Amino acid sequence: MTALLEVRNLTKSFGGLKVTNHVDLTLEPGARMALIGPNGAGKTTLVNLITGALAASGGSVRLMGEDVSALPEPVRAARGLIRTFQVTRLFGSMTVAENLRIGAIHRQRRSYAILRRTAVEQALDEAVARVLAQLRLTDRADTPVARLAYGEQRLVELGIALVMEPRVLLLDEPAAGVPQSESHIIMDAIDDLPEDLGVVFIEHDMDLVFRFATEIVVLVSGAVICTGTPSEIAANEEVRRVYFGEAAH
Amino acid sequence: MTSFPTRILGDLAVPLAGLILLALYPSQQAFLAQIAITAILVLSLDLVVGFAGLATLGHAAMFGAGAYAAGLYALHVWSEPLTGLIAGALAGAVVAGATALMLMRAHGLTFLMMTVAISQVLYEIVSKARDVTGGDDGLFGFTMQPVLGVWEFDFFGKLAFWYSLAVLWIVFVLLRRLMVTPFGQTVRAIRDDAGRVGSLGGRVYRHRVVVYTLSGGIAGLAGALSAQTVQVVGLSSLSVTYSAEILVMLVLGGTGRLWGALVGTLVFTVIHHYAASIDPVRWMLFIGLILVVIVLFLPGGLTRGIALIHAWLTGRRAP
């Protein structure tokens, strides 16, 4: 079986500074890969390189066996490579349902539709309703996102990605800023994702990482220092020294 | 979603307002026609400024292009008005579409300056091409056939009023529909966060080019209407000053809501009408003061004020 996502030798330099240093990753269908590392390790940069938001200095990204390195971000997204943002980026003038609808419009390739056709509207409404229900946001559907609590905004952030029915989902700290009491809603939603989907998530909360990850990649100074199952990573001396040692203060 | 009766009422607002204004100013139909035409232009500006979120000072370029195209079409091709409208709309759309390919790669201040530059270039070309456009003297000497072969243009602007009102009505109703289509929603999403739309597979550049071209077509349509009803086209129709003036109207009424374009145009032109007759030199001072107050205290424009009052009266929170 071909890997969903294959990153080879991916490199990004700003001047002399290598923020991403020859990174290799392989994401199999069904994998839940946690990307961990200290602040400034280049985790978000790596996500930006994979999605095409940033142009890589070298290396390649293959999506379902196909080389997408030369394709711009929207084309990669249209092929099922979807990400969320660390700092919530919602459509601020719109309601919750409208925000999800923008995702649905793009998933169903209707962004040029200048007529309101009943069949099209129904398909969009269904896709939106499904994700609203999944994230338990149905009674918030008509609330402007600007009025939501931050935790709920994070859910909408995730919802926009989910409505895209991604093949590969890149989550940049999905639960950041969410109160502990609500973070389980987000993680449950991630847990409920279709089996064959590949998920990469950046996360600082080690409880969440060890609960959900099937695979952990440790990034330090732009380079992968270690990859393995949660138990392998927990036992790794080097990781304990550079990462957990630092996190333990 | 608004309820069915509210939607129908919204669609009927333009003809209703037209009739009320006609009752108030029965002898000033040419003036009312002017308001309707300007309202079409300001609506088209709202597509770019309010819905796509692109501040421009070059929108009159498309209005002027449409006006000159319709004038030349009537003079040299056929003086039938409806096909003249199409000619004007096409001219506006072509100017907008061609320049959008360049413009939409720019952002912020660069974009704004480029809209001014393009508008100035067009102004100079039209000004220098005296043989074709009449230069400073303007383009005149064309007469229009009756609309649909039935209604003759008259000296008092009676036909001009009904004709312009009908076009405004159609444009308003169509734009209201467009705003709730997937395309319209995508354009709004791009205004809110273009990068996010790109991350969902949306083609931001293409959507902007399309909406700018569409807006240019409507501005050209307004220009054509102006040419046909006034039967003179002047250089000022292309000027950056005029672009700024319609932007003031839009800000006055409120950007991003089609009602804002209508209310802003009406309030601006009526104030202009009265203030200019009281003091022809300093009337702009009055407009300026109102604008300062609106921008400082009511950034959403007059329609935002109306929405706030409505919300207060009904005890609900304003949207």
C-alpha cells in the first residue's frame, strides 16, 4: 500500500538559518502521528511546507504516491491535504454554520456557483449539519463565531477542516487554549475520524500525545531526532534529555 | 436566513423608494434618475470594497469606460438603448477584467495606488483622443431611440427616471441573490481571511478577478445609463475625484451591505442637492463633517445605525 503522505529530505532555509533540516516522514493510512518538540523546533514551519503555504528550499512531498512538491497550496488542499491553524482563523463576519459552509463549498467544488440550486444547497447543508452534530455544535449553528468562547472557536476551526473530508489532516495544536474540561470534545472528534485517514498533530500536552498517537516524531532545531511508537519514545534517552528534560523545568 | 416576506419586501424596496421619492420630488425626475444611476455605481463599488474587501480609488474608470462606450455606440453603431447598455457593461467588464489580472496580484496600499494609476492612465488616453472622445469638450451629439421601441426619451427626464429605476431594481435584486450563492459566500470568506480560503483549496486570485470584472460590468452599465439619459459624456466621469466621491457615499451608507450603497447614495445626493443650493462653494465641508462623525462614531455607516436602532427597539442584539 502506498503511504498517504511521504516527506523526503524536506528543507527550508531563511538565509543561513535552516529551520527545516532534511526531514523525512511517512504517514500510513490510519496513522495518528504526533509531532512534538520544544518551542522554535520548526513544527509549524514543517506543516506550512507540507501544505505548500511556504515554498520548500529542497526535498519532496508525495501525497498518495503523487509528487505534489511543485503544486500550490490550494491544489494540494483540493487533493485532500487539509490543515488547521494554531491561532484560530475563522471567517469572522459569519456564523458557525456559514464558516463550515465555506469548507463544504470548497469540498464540493461549488465556489463558482452563481445560482442557488436546491440540490446543491441540500448537499452543502447536509455536509454542514453532519459536522455540526459531530462536534456538538448544532445549537450554535446560527451564532456568529465572534461571539463564541475560545474553546468553541477551536471546535469550529477543526470543523472547517473536517467538512473538507481530508485524506491527510494536519492539526496545529488543536487543543491549544482550550480549557481542559473541553479538550476531550476536540480529541474525541479526532478519535472519531475515519480509520483510513492519516492525521499529523502538533501537541504540547503529553497526556494527549500518549493517549492518541500511534507514532511520535520528535523535532529539534528543524531536524527529526527520533521517530517511534509512544513506548519507544518514552524510553528514548536522547528524547528524555532534550525534550522532556526541558519540559520538566 | 431571512423569512420569506422579509425577502420579498427587500426586493420591492427599490421600486417603493422610487415611488416615494417621485411623490416627494414630482418635478425633479432627472435628478432622481441621477440618484438611481449613482446607486447602481455605488452598488458595484460595494461588491469590491464591501464584499471583496478591496479598497479602491479607481472605480470611476469602469463607469467612464461604460459611458464612453455607450456614447460611441449610439453615435456610430446603433442608437438603440438596451444594446447600448450591453455595450457599456461589456466595456466596463473588459477594463476591469484586464486590469484585475494585474491589480489582484497587489495588496493594500500598492493595490490602492494602482487603481488610481490605472484610472489616471485611462483619463489621459480619453482626454488626448479628442477625435474619438471629444476630449475636454465631452462626447455629445447622439440621440437615443425609444426604449423597447415604445418609450421616448424626454427633456424632463420622465423616461430617464423609470428606465434607471428599472435597471437599478434588476441590479439590486440580482446582487441580493448573488450574495447568498456559494460564489458570493466564498468572496465574503476571502475578505475575512484569504489565507484560510487558500488552505481549503480556494483560488483567491481567480475569485477576486471574477468579482472585480463583474463589478466593472455593473459600473459600466451605470455609465451607459448615464450617457443615454444625459446624452453627454464628460471626462469627469473617469476622474479619481469621482471615484473618491462614490467611496464616500458607500462609507456613509455602510460597506458590505447592499442597503448601505442605496442609503449612502440617497443621503449624499440629497445633502449635496440642498447644501449646494445654500452654499455652492462650501457644501463639501458639510459632507466632510458628516463623514468624520460617521467614521468615528458609527463605523458601519448609516445602515449599521439603523440596524442598531432596530435591535434596540426589538430587544435583540444587533448582528
